[in-house]
Amino acid sequence: MKYQFPQNFYWGSAASATQTEGEAFQAGKGTNIWDHWYQQEPNRFHNGVSATEASTFYRNYQSDIQLMKDIGHNSFRTSISWSRLIPNGVGEVNREAVEFYSNVIDEQIKQGVQPFICLFHFDMPMAMQEIGGFENREVLDAYANFAETCFKLYGDRVKHWFTFNEPIVPVEGGYLYDFHYPNVVDFKRASTVAFHTMLAHAKAVEKYRALDQDGQIGIILNLTPSYPRSQNPADLKAANICDLMFNRSFLDPAVKGEYPQELVELLKQHDQMPVVEVGDCELIAKGKIDLLGVNYYQPRRVKARENAVHPEAPFMPEHFFDYYEMPGRKMNPHRGWEIYEKGVYDILTNLKDNYGNVPCYISENGMGVEGEEKFLVDGQIQDDYRIDFIKGHLKWLHKGIEEGANCLGYHLWTFIDNWSWCNAYKNRYGFYQLDLKTQKRSVKKSGEWYAGVSKANGFED
Ligand code: BG6
């Protein structure tokens, strides 16, 4: 069967500043929470590898963008590092960084790879974290000023902006589950950071609209469908609470301009509401987006809790559900994540039916593989598993589009194997293999295959 995609479909991949640039302590960049945390606790990073060892995009962006073109990219998302552009979070702008991002954007345009630019991919400047990060409302204004600086510098050339990538992840990692700095475990502080992040988003959207530039602004959300074990009301309730907490907590304000009443009631009932000030709801209403980026890796399967909560345990989302391992689920054994291709269709259908069919694209989807060198044959990674993974998701995406979903593109995570926070280089995701010692990039079989898909604007299977 032939899977043909709409004209001007975005084919590309995604990455982020901190994960690819390197030069973490050079070229005038200020420190961010990752640089700081590594200095404090290098043992928290896989094999003790820090962001200073990221894949040298700062130095090699020109040849890297050429490599994007070689595998048929017509678009590529990265982010602007706040701590590189404005080292202290507020105040002086780093001229070298202004030029660097300008050059990257120009080079992408020159090579026919549209720049999709995100303004925050987990990398809070340390100077901002020291005053409380997104718990402190001053930081919201600092972020909005940083965003406005970017719009003014690059808005003439960048037509696709994203305020945040997966804004729930710093909330989960930093304030609930101990996998990002500042390693706090406190639901109320987490809900405050989540709410304030959306206020910061709305402030940035407001700044963008005021400049009247002819582009689009959106947000990138990791929308993980919550599937209940069964139709038992207790399982359905567990799945609904997950959906409220992990998806709708960001999706509703971003697309509808308001929070689900059910979520507000739930947090009130458990005394976990952030402080809402006069004017906040009006501001959230102004944060409605033009374009939604959807990151999808794996589903969330849940069931009703089997045991009572320990009375002294801190309040957590898991008070309302247990994770459920569905028998017979398809796994990516190299990362330990379930593969469920239909999830992409379920997300698109939900956006079509319940979110006004907001224009969207798949902004991340991908398959991490630990120890991928074992698939090297004659110097090339034979990643047929990744080709199957992409095909499987594209087929469901295609079906969604045929049924009317407003999905405009597909970006893989990621372009070249890159550094990934605490997992550093553990799981490889790229179209290009990275040799950590020499920094040599070698195209994988999937990269060559993707070039053909992009050229044909589809594939046969
Ligand atoms: C995505 C993030 O959710 O997962 C990326 O946006 C991250 O920043 C990617 O690198 C892969 O994560 P991991 O833990 O498998 O390396």
C-alpha cells in the first residue's frame, strides 16, 4: 500500500541546544541547572558524562545542517539556550550567542531546512534557579523578556516558535520524581511550577502577538495517552486522573485557554492548588497557540491502585493509580519502553474531536537503543528496527490525516545521537551515529531510508 502525505509536509528531526551544542562553559555562556548539577553530583549522569561533551553543534553547525539536507530534511527543530543568550537570565545579552544563533538560522534557511525554534528545553539558567526558578514570578517575566529578545532578533526569519518543550518534564523531574535539578519532592511546589510555566508561556505568546510578526507560535507537549486496564469504573477513574494530571494540565490551557474544572477540583480537594492571583486566568486565556507540537514515545497504561497509600508518604500522582503492564505488549527491549503505534492516531483523533482540530505536527517520536554498536555491519548501523518503528507510526498518522486530523509533519527524535540529560549517551536515537571519541557522524540505514521518504513525500509498504 502507498502512504502519500499532504503537500508541504514537514519532514525532519528535533534536538535541543544543551543536548547538542557543547561549549557549555565557553563562548560567553552562563551556567544552567545541568552544568551546576553536574558539578555537584556527577554520579547522577550516565558514565559521568556532562553536557560539555554534547555533540559539537556549536562548532559544526554548518556541516551538520548539510547532513540534514542530505537525508531530506525540510525542517529541523532546536532550541535557543537562555543561559547562552542571556548568561544571567536577565540583563546583558551575549553578542557571540546572538551571532551564533543568527548564523544557524541563516544556514538552515540557505540549505532549505526551515528553522523551528523552541525557547526552553529543560535548561533553566542557574542565576534564575538560584532565585527560585519558576516558583518565583520574577522568573516568568525574565523568561518573557528572553522570548521577546529572540523574537526581535530572529522573528524576521523564524516562522515557527515554541515556548516550551515538554513543560511537564521539569515539573516531574525537578519537583516530584528526582530526575532533574533541584530534586525537590513536593506536589504543591510542582503544581506551582506547572502553573507558572503556563503563565510564562502566555506572557511569551502575548509578547509575540504584540510584535505582529508573520509567523506562528506554539508549544510542544508530550501527550501520553492513558489507557485503562479494563472498563471497570475504578480503572477508568485511574486513567482519567492520569489524563488530567499529565496531559490536560498543559493541553487545555494551551489550546482552550483554560484549565479543566475537574483538575482544579481534584487539586482543591487534596489541598494542592497553586496560588492564583488576580489576572492569571485572563493571562492564561491569552496564551492560546497557533501550532501544537506533539511528542509521543509510548503509552501510559494504568489500573486502580491495589494497596492503600502509606499515610506518611508524600502526596503524589500515583496516589490515584498503579502502572499496568499489559500482557503481550510490544516492547523496545533496548530502552525498556512499550511500542504502541496506534497511540499516535488516538492522540490525533482526540485533538480533532475535543480540541478544535488544532494544527499540529509530531514534533518527537523515536526509538532509543542502548548498545547500538552491536548493529554495526560494514561500518553502518543497520537499524531496521527504527525503520519499522517510524513506518508503524507513520501509517497510523496517515490514517489520522485521512480521517481529517490536522497534522502537518513528522520529526524524529533525533538527528545525530545526542547527550540526553541524566542518561547522557546511554540511549541512541539518531539518524546519524556519533563516534564519541572522534565526533565523526555516520549515517544509519534509517537516515538513508528517511531521505527517500521525504523525497517521495511518503512510502510504500
Ligand atoms: C524526550 C526529550 O522526551 O526524550 C529529549 O524531549 C530526550 O530531550 C528524549 O533526549 C530521550 O530521552 P532518553 O532518556 O531516552 O535519553
